[in-house]
Amino acid sequence: MTASPDTAYLLDPTGSDHDGEAAALRARGPITRAETPGGIVVWVATDPALIRLLVNHPLVSKNPREHWPLFRDGHVAPTWPLASFVYSQNMFTTDAAEHRRLRSLVAPAFTATQVRAMRPRIEQVVHTTLDALATRHGSDPVDLREHFTHPVPLEIISTLLGIPAHARPDLRTAVEGIFATAATTQQRHTSQQTMQDTLRAVIDLKRRNPAQDVISSLITAHDDTTDSRLSDTELIDTLLLLIGAGHETTTTLLGNATVALLTHPDQRAHLLEGRVGWSQVIEETLRWHAPIANVPLYLVTADLDLGGGIRFRAGDAVMHNIAAANRDPGTYDDADRFDITRPRNDQHLAFGHGPHFCLGAPLARLEASVALPALFTRFPELALAVSPQDLRPQASLIAHGYQTLPVHLRI
């Protein structure tokens, strides 16, 4: 492997063509310099083997407070479009013992047993939402994102965490704003403030009226090893991570899988004729159209030479381009093709790798395995209401989905 050209590639904050950008970045080598929105230059890794190496390397950290001089010295403003992904203090931006401490407080809610126990609730939410969707056929076309792929994951994660119904609309809007890297500074500030204010109000409510939910558990959680509890900042930022990762990415997975099947009738035929199962649809969607295109940020803690011309200096920041890695031609034959019969399509990086592998991956897979077959069973003639070229991507460097998903139900 060799390093890329020194000239920084200008990343598109609107995410107008993630797959095209991923291909362009990959063409520059396994890792390349790129300029993020706001003018901060980072490395972008596109090679899956390199990404796996970096996430497990002892000289690579997720903690910008200790290992990113730009951040530590005040050169990364809270108004930077990616600020929410580095300013937060949760398991996404910590390492080693601190990461294990924060993750251990949340992990009990996401064990295999706990996730399996959620299936009846997921089935209930899916079918209730489909019933409501069916009543909208008179106003055909309908926005499937607004009326199905978004409300199902939001209801599931809100129930699990204990978010009251009145707080959910504000949290949904705020999360979407945080992912919107093309938003104005004022819009980002409003999203961040709404998120903070809403979560503080929910936490205050749970302190007065605790329940059998994750928020109540986190409020009282105690780490016997360190004799500590979550600070207010850690609590809010942990909830922000769980809400964002727990519904926005699953929303995108459901939408991406639906579009993939509706635009690939040959693949849909494989499914309907029983040659493959829904798990293969889900894994191929995660590979071919991962809900997250770019993962910020990893920090190199000391000068590092990986060979092949790939060298880092202490303090270098690295972003992982999952959209590029998941279509690596060295890993997959005809990697740009959506093929649910593809063998071993579960080697993708859609949920990350290593210590920071997504804690909610089993829940996302379970939701998709319930929601997608139910959708296509209820509406077997489901079709896009616009041409695929007219579907608008989310305006984000991070999220990799669609703003709306207009469909004909054809009941």
C-alpha cells in the first residue's frame, strides 16, 4: 500500500454523491489527505484492512481532549460542522479503561438476551405503524421515511431509553440537525441547544420519577472499580450517542434496503422466490449502502510508520470512509453491484470494528429483520413514486441515506 497525493481532497458537506466521492478517494490510495467542511484537514482511510489496523492500534485514540493538538489548543470551534462528534464526552470519544467504564454502564440493555426480548415490542410497533401507513393510500404517494422507516426506530429506542412521547419530536429534529453538516452555524447551534435542553428536562423528570428504563439506570449507575457515577456531561452525551445511533442509522438502513430492492427487481425476485433470506438483504445493504459514510475521528498519539509509505505524525486526525471500504474491489467481486446472493457479504464495516464496534448492531439487525419483510408483505406492489435519480440524499458528510422516500403503496 502506498500513501496518497499531498493535495487535500475537498470533501462535500452536502453528501450529494457519497459513492462517487468514495471512489475518488479510493483512487488516491488507501489513505489520503482531505479537507473537511470548515477547513480542517484530516487523513481519510478508505482501505478496509488499514481501517481495521488503525482501530486496534495502541498508538491510535478516539480521545481528542488528550491527543488532538488542534482541539486541545482551541483551534476546533464548537461551530465546526463535525464538532458534535468530537466535543461529546461518551464512549465514542474515549479509550481503554474510560471507554470500558462508559460502555459497561450501557451494555446491559443491549445483551443478546435483552435484544431478543424486544422482538414482540418491535413487531407490535411495526404492525401498528403499517396499519397507520395503509390508511394513507388515498393520498398516494406517501413518504415512507416520514411514515415508516423513521417512526419505527424512534419508537423502539425511545421505549428502551425511557424518552417520554412529548420529548421525541424535538430530539428527532435535533439529531437530524447534528448530522446535517451542510447546515448553517445558527442551525447547528439551534440543534445542539435543543438537544441539550430536551435531554436535561428528560433527565430531571427521570430523577423525580424513575422507571425501568435505560435513562433511570444511567442516572443511578455506579462504577465500583472507580467509585464514580456518570457526570452530567457524560450522561447527556451518552444519551445523545444512544439516540443518534439508535434511530437515525436504523432509519437509514430501512430506507436504503427498501430503495435497493425497489430499484433491483432481479434481486427482489431472488428474495421472493426463496433463494435468499432477509438477513442477506440486510447485510448486503449494510455493505453496499451503509447508513454512515464517514466516521470521525481517530487520533494518532505518536509518530507512526505503517510501511508502504503510510506515515503519521503525532496528533494527526483520521476519518474512516466506510462507503469506500465497503466497496473495496480487493475484498468483493464487482463491489459496486448490489447482489444479495453475494457470499460473505457480512465482512463490511457498517457497524465499525474493534473496541468501538456498535453496541446497538444486534438491535438494528433485529429491527430490520422484522420491519422489512412486514413492509413488503403488507405492500407487495410497493414502488418508488419518483425515478431513483430524483431521490434526494441527506445533506450530510456523515449520514448516507435519503431525505424523503416517496412511494406508491398500491394497495
